[in-house]
Amino acid sequence: MPLLNWIGGPNTILFASVVLTVAAAVWAPSHNGRRVAGALLAAFLMLIAGNLSDRLIDVVYAKGLLRDPSWVEFARWNALSRVEVDRQGEAKAAVIDADASTYIMNVEPENWRKAGWGTDLMSSPPALANILRPHGEFAIIGPGGGVDVLRALANGSPSVTGIEINPIIANTIMRGRYATTRSIFTSALTFTFT
């Protein structure tokens, strides 16, 4: 599991090949066998080093669907999942394990209606809690890109606590690489990493 955090999924599989190649070198019955294992070991280590950016070997097909590499702006692995940020027109979406996705909502709550999102966000089923309790305090488990957080803040919630289990989403994407200077995650949200 630590290898998934350090070197990613494809390289973790390649590292398993390194371990097996070392075993082959140790247990080879002949000098030729050890030389071949040593050459394979060097090749696997070079492949891992060359793939640290996940550009040589990466997920292309996931869950039976082609993951178009041109969409992917950012991708990182950890022991929990593979998280990528995809460009979808003008928007960006965090995609978890090529399946679950959430739009990254770096927008000021007071400006969300100007962007034309008000009707769409408030007419979806998850908005029911905000409609029933428009000025309530909320705890959102798995806030992802912030859609539910934006709903709560835009409906007058004085306090929103987001509880995100994946540090890639919480720290690398929302607080780091995709944070804006006045994002909902940097100005109005108490963020808890568990």
C-alpha cells in the first residue's frame, strides 16, 4: 500500500516484477540465468524510473471504457484510489477510479446564480436538505469538488464542515493545484482530513 502512494499503480505492479526478478537471480541454477535476471532487473528499474510521471504506462481503459488521455489534466494514485482532473469544456471535474466524478466548484457563493447554476444545482435531489433547512449548519462527508458545499453556502449556511478521506482530493486538488485565491475551500469551509 505505501508503494501506491509513492510510485502509483502501474509502477507498483512493475515493482512486483522487480521483486520476482531479484528472486529469480538469487535462485537461478546457472550463471547465465543470473545474468538474464540481472538484465531484466535493470530493465524493470529503468521502466519504473521512466514512468514516474505516469506517461509511459497509465490507465487507458477502465471499467470497459476508453479513458481519453487528452481529457486528463492531472492524475495521481494513492492507496485509496486513482484521482484525475479532466477538462470538460470550460469546467474541470475530479474523477475517482474512472467512475465517480464531481465538478470542481471554485466560485464565490454570492456569484453562483450569475453563472446560471442556481436552478441546476438546487433542482437536483441532493439539494433537498438545503431547501428544507436553508440556513442550517452542514457536515458533508466526501465533499469532492464542492458541489454540495456550494449549495449549502449559497443557501445561507453559516458553517459547512467537509470531511474528505482522500488527501489527493482534499490537499492536492482542492487546496493546492486547483485552488483559486477566493475559493469556497479556502475562504468559507472548515476542511477535515480523516
